[in-house]
Amino acid sequence: MQEQQKHFATQDGTELFYRYRPAADGSSDKAIVLFHRGHEHSGRMMFVADELGFDDFAYFAWDARGHGHSPGERGDSPSIGTSVADVDDFIRHIQSEYGIKPENICVIAQSVGAVLVSTWLHDYAPKIRCAVLASPAFKVKLYVPFARTGLKIMQKWRGNFFVNSYVKAHYLTHNQERQTSYDNDPLIARAISVRILLGLYEAAERVIADAQAITTPLQLLISGSDWVVHHKPQHDFYNRLGSRIKERHILEGFYHDTLGEQNREIAFVEMRRFIRQRFDNPPLPVDLTQEHLHGDSRREADELATPLPVWSPRGAFWAVYRASLDLGARWSEGLKIGKETGFDSGSTLDYVYRNQPQGSNAFGVAVDKHYLNAIGWRGIRQRKTNIGKAIQTASAKLREAGKPVHVLDIASGHGRYVLDALTADTLPDSVRLRDYSPINVEAGRKLIAERGLQDTVTFDEVNAYDRANYQDLQPRPTLGIVSGLHELFADNDLILNSLYGFGDAIETGGYLIYTGQPWHPQLEMIARALTSHKAGSPNWVMRRRSQQEMDQLVEKAGFEKIHQWIDEDGIFTVSLAVKK
């Protein structure tokens, strides 16, 4: 079948280029999606379709932002997170435009493309059939001592800038034809931006550390004589993978361009067998809904909840850290609120949302500024922004379907993140805010009055985990929201009470916005130093839920995820699901 050149729109409206080759046998139910390495483009990946020789698959290959025929400065992207979101948009485009279900999709990715895909598998938990990763660039060989540190310092001083690739074609492959085409290809991006290079390191470290969250059947191809990337992170990734079906093949003598090597048939033999086996057998989904009883996140939470010996080095460190917070709370307003109400309270979150450093003196203001700039709080503020996007998206879909927009939020805190998302031209028909805390309810009602929204918005004190509180609501909600609540409680059975409540309350075609926390770099600090608002539980120990676990709980309640947003650090997700 003749190759077609097309474009798809990402969530920020950017039109990215891709190549499409229909299945040679005329079928339209299976696809292989190809992701190129850094510097390159789709034209240097479509040969994979020829060499695989699968006539019953459609083939797709994109040009990432800043590469090939796609827009953007060459070798650059707004962020790694943006490029990973582009991957999700591309797969969703294939699903909607060509009617190919995710479970009938295999992805094959090389080098930088493999880092993007592995991050996507971790952060978005797609239900694809399988993935093949060839020489993922988890850690690039920079060959200059302290090069990464130097690049970070220069970036702070210069902002984003570009680094020319030292990699010559003869270090990529033994294949003379591939070498020549690489040298003469005008679409090759010879440089890479520092923010993308450093972003690769950061994304890779996070995904490798938490690879157990990835359960997709996966084949890893490692080039045995790779001049470009280190091997150890690839092995660490494989060893930690949560996939029940996984393979690792070390290809001796291969350079970095694994799929373009002289003896690439060795790799293709393994790829053909693996892909055929996966499609000859039905998908084997992994049930994660009991992870609160067993699994890595339960073990992690139990370890964090275990007291440290007072005189151990770690015990002494965290004792000093807690004392410093107590001292800082004398002058920093944010630390004071956290100590008084809990660092996970609605009052703390409202203060974080406002992001206006306050203190009793200049030193207190400086401490408060540092506190508010913590990576977790930055993620919280981005979550608020993403919830606003989700509200607008769901409201537009409801309006398009001719349905009213009746909002029910079950754990509103002070309600700021919902109220800030309301605009005069897109005001819902009704908004019902709820929280269990009388302090939050009182503060929320004050905000409603200040904005003159009493005719549209109500705020009541209600227990989110009592399923009976979702019954017989009038008007019946068409958009449910739960933000930041489920992350505070480890028990999945408890979480399901609220999700089943939403399932009872929202009719078919309505929407649910839910948040998640699949990863957090400050878990130990939170557990050892910060206090919770929960009665009888002064310590704030969080059990992380992978995105797949959270999605499965939502599915049990009768919803299907249709879109997702995530902050640049991969901490907080916001998902939009439709009631089936």
C-alpha cells in the first residue's frame, strides 16, 4: 500500500507530521506505531515496516516536535513532558481517526523515542498490546567529566541553548548505506536543546526508579557495543519492570542504531516472534485493584510508616528537619498553616494555590517563598491548572451533546480550584461543592459570596466516603470532580465507596474528573517531617497509586478514561472519564 503523509493536532493545537501506510491485506484492526531516535525523523523509521513484513498491520510513524517535517525549533520541544503528551495524543488520534483500539497497537521506539514511550507507559498507563524498545537513551554518554552538572549551571545562566551532537554516523551503525543517508539527510537535526537533553535524564531516572508501575508486555533490545548510551540504566529498567511478559536481548557488536544495523535481521527475528505471539494471544490485563493489600506501593508505604531509631543517622537527620520546620513556622505563614491544620489540609492547599509568600518579617517571607517553591507544591498548582482544563473540556462536551452542566465536587477544600475555573461565558448550570471539614465549608462559602456566585454554587458539609450521600441528587450531576482526596487514603475499598457513589449519581454520557499521584520525589520527607490533618494520624504517610491502578478503580465504577494531563515532573495526574 502507498504511504500517505498526514498531520494530527496535539492538545496545545500544534500540527505534527506523520506517515501512514495502510495494511497490505486491506485489514484495518491492528497497527504498529514507530518512534524515531533523537535527531532523526519518520522517514528513517518506515523501513521497519518493510523488514517486519507484516501485511496485516497498518504502520504509523511520526516526526516529533522540532524534527523532520513537524514544526518547532530543530532539536527542541517545550519540554519532555510536552513530547510525552504528544505521544498520547498521537495514539488517541490513531484510535479515533482509524478506529484501531489501543489493545491492538504495538509501539516500536528507538533511543530518545524509547525514553518518551517508556515515560508514556508509566505516566499514562495506555492499554496497548505490547512495546519494543531499542537502545533507550536513559543515560547519554557525554564523555566529559561533570558535563551534566556544567550544562545545568549554564542553563541557569544562559537559559535554553543547543549542543551539537558529537555522534558521527559511523558510531551509530556498521551499515554503510545508513551512514551515508544519515550524513546527507537535510532533515536530520544536528543539535539538541539543553532542556531536552537534561529533561531526558530526569524523565529516565524517574521511570527507571518506578518501572514496576509498567505492566505492558515489553521487549528490550540492547546494543552490545553502544557508543552513545550507557547499558546499566537499561538493565535497571528491565529488572524493575512490572511486566509479567518481558524479554531482554543483548545484541553483541551492535551500535546505537539498533534497528538500522548491518546485522539487524538478528533483532528483527526476535521482534517478529514477540509481536506475533502477543497478537496471537488475547491481552492479559493485570488487576491492580488490590494493591493496597500487597504490591510495591504497599511495601513502600509500610517502610515509610516504620519509625526510625532516634539515634540512627537518618533518625537524627529527620529529627533536626522537623525541628527546623517548627522553628520556621514562627515566621513563615505557610509553615504555620501547615503545622496548625496539617500539610494536607484544605487550608494548606488554598494557601499553596494563592502562592503569595507571607511571613512576620523578611526572613519569614524568604522561608515561605522557598516553601511554596517546593517541587510538590509546584505540581499542586499545575494540577489546579489542569483541573481547570478538564472542567472546560467536559463542559464543552456536555454542551455539544445538548446536556446541562451540573457539577458535583466531593472534596472541595476551600473550593478555589473549582471556582477559579468558572468563567462568565461558560458558567455551569449548577455547582455543588462538598467537604467534610466545617473550616473548609465556611471558607468556601465566603469565597462564593465574594464572587457573587450564590445563585449557582452551593457548599455543604458532607462525608465523601458514604455512598448514601450520592443518592437522589437533584439536579442529577453530569460532571463529577474528586481532586486530591484519594491520594490521602491507602485503602482501595474506601476509595471505591466514593467512586461507586459517582457511578450511582452520574448518568450514562456524564463525566468524572479524578486526580492521581503515581510518583512523588519527596515521599520520605512528607512521611518523616510533615503532619496530616486526619484525626488520630499525625504522620502523613502516602501510598502511591500507579496511574493504571487508579484507572482500574475508576473503571470498576463504570467510567472510561478519555483524556489525561500531568505536570512536567510527573507527580500529579488529572484524568477525564466518561460514564459508560
